[in-house]
Amino acid sequence: MTKEKRNGLVVIVVLIFPFLFFLGCLISGLTSPTPPLNQSLPNPNGYDDFVEAGKMVASDTGNFDEMNEQQLQSLSDENSNALQMARAGFQKQSRVPIQFSEVYITSHLNDLANLKRLAQAFAAAGKLNEMENRPGDAAKSYLDVIHLGNESSRGGTLIDELVGIAIESIGRDGLQRISNQLDAKSCRESAVALENLDSQRQTLNEVMQQENDWSHKTFPGIRYEIVRLMTYKSLLPAQAAARRKFNQKEVKTRQLIIDLAARAYELDKGSPPANISDLVPTYLKTIPQDPVTGTNMIYSPR
């Protein structure tokens, strides 16, 4: 083969390969099965209670951390019915009712904002309990925030999970702040509650699958493959960032579980545990796992 023919062949391959790749993706989109369009929702759905409770939240909750005791009392009184409705939602199964529409995410943003305000209303109740020197009650309010973050994102897309992570961080930060003020009973109960919540959370792989299903159903057939190709480069960094946030959330939550259990152990026995295995099974069901390495979390006695 002459040099000119070889160069010509290279040019043809370079020009035709993107077309063949794109054509292959289109064929794959046409032949691969589309996820079923029906979405199984619990009835009654606790998520509906969370959304309605979020709409009921009165006043601006965003600056609750700067309020004095009187302001927090007034805010908690205003939002007592909303918090009661949200707690009723905790007693039910919850799942985000996804709509397979291109405008779904935009129309969903208002619900997500209301859920965050609901979380702040719970945290405001916790802050009031702190000021009234009732750390045990404050811990319960902060656990409610974490519970809300878990359940309000279940079954949703990536944006639901990211908002859930932000909500959980509000409750976790509050609980971490008061952990050294809790008695042995409250520490033990908080550790058990947090361990249960952590074991029941959806995995990131489930979230990613739900995100993919939403895209597949919203942009069926060829449109799905076109959208996937157009967003591929931007989607990878977004997914990597979401994975980092998810892993960070799990590490911080599981470290707090260990800290609470270790404090309960120390208050009961007069000295901290020598190692993390001392906490199982009385204070912890199992040793928490590092989500990145899959190995046991580390406990360092103070």
C-alpha cells in the first residue's frame, strides 16, 4: 500500500468512526429495553406529609441559628403543627413521586426548598431545647432532621439526594455539637437511632440508577442516546462530586455514631473503651464500615 493510500485510509477512518459510533449508540437506544413507566409508590406516602409540612412552615427559618430564646420559642410555636405532620410522615413508608417530564426538575425545586425549611424548623426546635438546657430533647430534634434527610430523598433523583445530604448535615452538626452534654442514656439512644437510620438509607448506586431511569423515561429511544452523548462529559464530574459528598456524609455520620456510643460507654463504666470492638454489641450492633475502603472505621480513645 502506497503512502498516499495509507494516509487516505486514515482520513476516512477518522471521519467515519464518529458517525459509526453515534449510529451504534442510536441502535443501542432503539434495541435496549426502556425501564417501565409505572412508579410504585407507598399508600399512604410519607413524602406527601413532608411536602405539606414544608408548605406549613411559618416565618423565615434560615437564620434560626442567630435567634435568641424568645425568638426561637415563637418560631417553634408557629411551626408546631408542621413538625407534628412531618413526624407522622416518619411512621409511613416514603418515596419521591418522580414525574417523567423535562420540566420536572424545575417544578420540583419549590418542594425541595420547602423541605429544607422544614429541616431548619426542626433544627430551630433543637436549638431552643439547647438553650433551655434540655440536651436530650435537642438530640431528638436533630435526629428528626437526619431522619427527614433520609426519607425525603428516598426513591428520588440525584438532586433529591443532594438536598437530602444538605438536610442531614444540619441535623448531624447539631447533634455533634451537643454530644458532650448528653447523659449515658441519651448517648446510647442517639447512637442506636443513628445506626438504624444509617442502615436504612438508600445507596448511591440506587440513586444513580434512579437518575438514569428518569433520563431514560423522560427522553425515550433516540433522544435518550442523544442526551446521554451531549451530557456525558459534564455528567462524569457531577457524578464524581456526588459520590464524594455521599461518602463524606457516611463517614461523618458513622464517626458520630462511634463517638456517641463511646461516650455512653465511658459514662457507664468510668473510662473510655480501649478499642471499637468494646462497643459491640451493647452500644453498637456492628462496627461501622468506611464507605470508601470497606474496612472497619477507626476509633481513637481521647
